Amino acid sequence: MPMPRLGTALAALALFVLASACTVTFLPPGDAPPPSAAERPQPPAATEPVRPQPPRPVAGLPSDADFFVFEVGPSTIYPSDQLYFRVQVLRPGYLTVSAMAPNGRVVVLLSDVAIGVLPITTILPRADSRTPVLASGPVGAWRVFAQLTPAPAGARYGGLQGLDAWTGAIAANLARFDRASVIESAYEVRSR
């Protein structure tokens, strides 16, 4: 290859390499600048172990100290589909789960289920359970309280109306125990 063509070819190659390293940025409507790298969500480092986030304590109720994991699954569900609860506790006890519908009506989903301390997460209701927990209407966000007590609590929250009545009944029911824990979660019911 003659020298002038080789120079032109090398210049074209250099230009191609520089152009391929450029990025295209699309700006949102308006004059807002694109988010900086610090504002973009970053995945966890590969060396960081993934641990459940501790849920927040519920105001006016005992702390969540005895729960390591409590999750409602699936977090988005349709009426008549089965709900499951992933639970891991730090001491044995009896688990009661109640929920408040978007309209303020309270239902008890699980009542006084004996649960032990295991190194793995327990799924409730168990596969051999004859009474599945089914989602129901109305559609919208359902707020959930799970409580762990050292003896059966005999919760009678079903039919209560409103957050104050519900949390007041839970607090009154748990006042007789030396130690009890309450944790909060949620799920959403969608229409088909």
C-alpha cells in the first residue's frame, strides 16, 4: 500500500475509534440536565452480602426486635390468589397476621401459628395446610401487621374499622405479655 493511502487509512481508523467512544445523551423535556453518575442507582458491589432490610417499628406497638424476616408474597396480587408469608424469627412463639383493606376494614389472615427458630426462612401457610390465605377485595394497598407472642394471643381484630381501632386493639391484646413483637408490611390487590 502506498504511503499516502496508508496515512489516510490510519487517520480514518483513528477517527472511527474516537467516534465509537462517544456516547449519545438524550435530555428530558425542558432544560433539566441529565442525572450525574452519583445520582444514578448503583448495583451492590459483588462482595457485599445481600441482607434483608430491617422493617421499621410500628408507633404505639411493641418493637420488631424478634423478627429477622417478614415479607408478604406476592407483593402484588389478584383477588382469590394465594398469599404467602416469609418469616424468620429470633425466638419461638405464635404468629398472628392481620391486614387492613384500603377501605379501613381489618381481617385476620393467620392466627396463633406456632413458629420455631430456624436458620432458614419459613413459608406460611405451609404446603400441607388445608386453609390457604387468599387475597380478597377491595383493590388497593393493604397494610399488614404481624405479631409474635410467647403464647397464643387469641386476636379478635376481624371486623374492626380504621387504623386507630386496629392498632389500639393490638396494643391492648399484647399488653398482657412480657415480650411481644410487631412488624409491618404491605401488599397490593389489583383487579383482573
